[in-house]
Amino acid sequence: MAVPTTSSPTVSKLDTAHNYALPMAAMTSLFFLFGAVTNFNGVLMPYLKDVCQLTDLQSSLVPFAFFIAYFLMSLPAGYVLKRLGYQRGIVVGLLVMAAGALLFVPAANTREFSLFLAGLGLLGAGITLLQVAANPYVSVLGPAKSAASRVSVVGVANNLGGTLSPLVGGLILFGSTAMLKERLATMPVSQRLLEEAALVKTPYLWLAAFLAVLAGVFYLLRLPDLESIPADEEVSATDTSLLQGRTSALHFRHLVLGVVAIFVYVGVEVGLGDFLIRYGEAQNISQLSGFTQALVRGLNAATNFGLVLIGQSPLPVDTTSGFTKSVGAVLVASYWFGSMIGRIIGIPLLRRYPDRPMLVAVCAAGGLAVLASLVLRGETALWLVVFCGLCNSIMWPVIFPLAIKGLGPFTKQGSSYLIMAIVGGAVIPLLMGWIATNGGGLRVAFVLPVLCYAYLLYYAVSGYRVR
């Protein structure tokens, strides 16, 4: 998911000659963490569906529990930061995430789905606090003229984390699960499921330890103090006629439509990624193409090589030639990799070409890709969904500025509404799960992303206009 980065705060008497390499590296690690934890849900959702014996609707509560925190915690996070300050707020956010990761241990021991959801909720709440606290530092850790490049760096780090975590998660949860099922085939189902559930404890224990260490690092770091820009300094050149009779950001039609656009954009991005494995299973693919088999083997081998380099034992790899969850995990990683590549390519393209026509193009391409996926079958249908990751890559950096254009003194308020709209990542997957369970399966559920892209296309063509 694209991470919102704002620049509303600034630094008092910032010494531009100071070396901010270490603080910037720490902030980059946070954005890598955001992507890794968020996109791990793409393999966690089908894993918990099996382990906890869930329906598609129940399993869609995984992204719901995580992303609902953006809606519930955005305003409380601002209050916490006002009381504690930005640096201490980062420490608290990391510790909240660590507590959420630790909840996965009793959840795995009992296979209690509600405990998994509580852990995900704490992880989402911690990330919300971290984003509100960390985003301003990205803009001020260095000269103002290079702020855009710093934003790009942390954005790429976010996508890199989101690409790697499904690969590692797929090997841990699905590669090991295939071997485990063979070994425990004679055991009662409940005991076998407990053994499978235990696989999730190791990655989340490592995550909790890493978060605790990172909290200690941020507690000891000396970060620059931030202070808010006075309201009269942040009002840009705005047509004063647009402000007449308006007392709220919600009085701007293009902002309201933009909030809906962010809502459906995040929802479709998360929904496609999290349901990709289940969508692949529904295709009943018994034989993968040589390209996909080579990609799966290559990426799994590279992941195992990386684990060996850091002193970990290599994980078993699923060698079947048909579609499995471990194959799906590679496709999920490819989906988010496409988003990362699109963001890298989009940096120079958005500087050279008008952004709105590019938004029109990617919205149309994404909608047509999902529509074609519904018409076609098999592996082609899956790769069309993977292609949507590339289409989604530039949507946030284009939609957000269009939505706040011309708001003048209501810019901060409008930005807050847009960030709260990230809750679409909770609602759209939940609706997809409901449709899949009650409305005819996943193929029918994937009509919803088509409608989301249709709305995004409308916003890119007409809804963005300031009236």
C-alpha cells in the first residue's frame, strides 16, 4: 500500500549542514517495516482460513482488523503525539506493535481467531501512530530541495518490504505446511491444525524482538525537534472566491470525491493482493507454465539463500507443478513488486508528463485487467491481477494532490480526511469476502474491484475538478 507522506511540520532552526544519515536510515527502516507487516497479511489470510477453518467472509476480517485502525486511531494518534512528542510517539508505536506481534503466540497455541484479530488490530494501531509520527521527519531530515527524493526513498523501501514479506511468509507458512501435512496425516485434524498454527509463532516472535530493539534505538537517537507551521504560513495561493461560504473541507466537492477515491483505491489494492491466493485456488490450475515454475523456484531459492546468509536454515520448497499456496505467495510478492517498480518508474514520468492523463491510463488499465481476468481462466487470469500492482503504483501520489488542490486554510483538515480514508483497506476486502461467501464465489467477488477502478476512472476524468 502507498504510504502517505506529508510535510506539514518543519524543524526549528534546522542545521542543514548536520549529517542526518543515521536518522534517515532509521526512518527508512520504519517504512520498510510498514510494507513488510502490511503485505504479510496477503499470505496470513489464506493461512488462517485453513488453520482456523474459516469462510472467505471470516478470513477477510484479517485485513479489516488491521486497516480499521487507520480510521479509529488517526485522531487519537494526533493527541498522543501532542502529549508525548514525535520521537516518544515512535517508541510507543513500536512497543504497541511488539505487543500485537506477541499476541500471535497464545493465538497460535489455541487457534483462537479472535486473538489473531486482536494482534492484527494492535499492529495496525501501532503502524498508524508510527506513520503520523514518522512522516514529518522524512520531509525535514535534510535540505528542502531534496525532500522529494527522500519521500521516494522511503516509498521504495515500503514497497520492498511489502515484496519480500510474502516470499518469506509463503515459505514459512506454506512450504512448511505441505511437509507437515504429509508427516502428520495420521493425526486427528484438531491436533494437525495446532501443529500448523504453531508455524506462525516464529516470524511474529522475531518481529516482536526486532520491534523492541528498534524502539530502544529510537529512544536513544537524537532526532530534530519538530514544531507545527502556523496556520497562516500554510495557506497557499488559492482563489479566494473558492473559499466564500465554505467553513469545512467537506464543502469542497472534489475533496469529498477524492476521499472516496482514496477509500476505493486502498480497498482495491489490498483486496486484490489479499485475495490473490484464494483466487488462484479457485482457478483449479493443475499445471503451471514453465515461466511461472521457473519464477517460483528462482524466488524461493533466492529467499532461502538470503536466510542462509543471515544464519537461518533453508525452508522446504513446494515442488508440485500445479497451483499451491506457496506458488500464490510468489504471485502476491510479484503483485507488490510491480507496485514498487511502478513507483520507481513513476518518479521521472510524473515529473515529465501531466499526472492526470497518467492516472486516467492506469485506472482504465487496472479495470480492464480485472475484467479480462474474470472472462479468462487459469494462469492468465492470475497474471492479469498481478499486473494491477503496477497500475496501482502511482494512484496515491496523483489522487492526493488533486483532492487537496485549492483547499487553502482547509488543507490540513482535508489531508486528515484523506488519510482516514485508508480504512477502505478494511471495508473493500470485507465486502469481497461477503460476496464470495454469499454471492456466488470469488469470481463474482472480483466484480467489486472492477467497480472500484470504474469510480477511480471517473475521478480522474471529471471528479477531480475544483468547482
